[in-house]
Amino acid sequence: MNIYVGNLPFDATDADLRTLFADYGTITSASVITDRDTGRSRGFGFVELADEALANKAVERLDGHNWDGRPLTVNKARPRAARS
């Protein structure tokens, strides 16, 4: 299951996301999305967990979690809208 993680601190890294979700099973991928021109974090990322039940538990427990004074927005990622 792919999980959206928003309101990340701008210094958060892929490794930080992996650490945050480590208690919720096998992490298939974890990435902080960066601006293509500046390389700076855009303040959100995605984590993919192998086990859907554990992923749902992660969403439930980490939504609103305080990270460096920022309440995280954590939910099931929606499919990307097609661009026209």
C-alpha cells in the first residue's frame, strides 16, 4: 500500500521516512519529493509498505504525529491524476 506523508519538515530525508515507518513492516520504498529545479524538499513524500493491514495501522497511528513541531498528514495515497 502506498502512503502519502504531508507537512514534513523541509530537512526530512528518505532515511528519516524509513525510520518513522520502521515499526510497521517491510518498507518497499520511501521517498521525500523534491523540487526538480532546486532539489529542495517540497514538504511531502510517499512510503510504500508491503503489508496492507500494517500500512493501515501506520496511517491510523501516524496521522497527526508531531515531527519537529509539525503535525503530519498521513493517509492512503490516491492515484495520480492523468494530465491532459
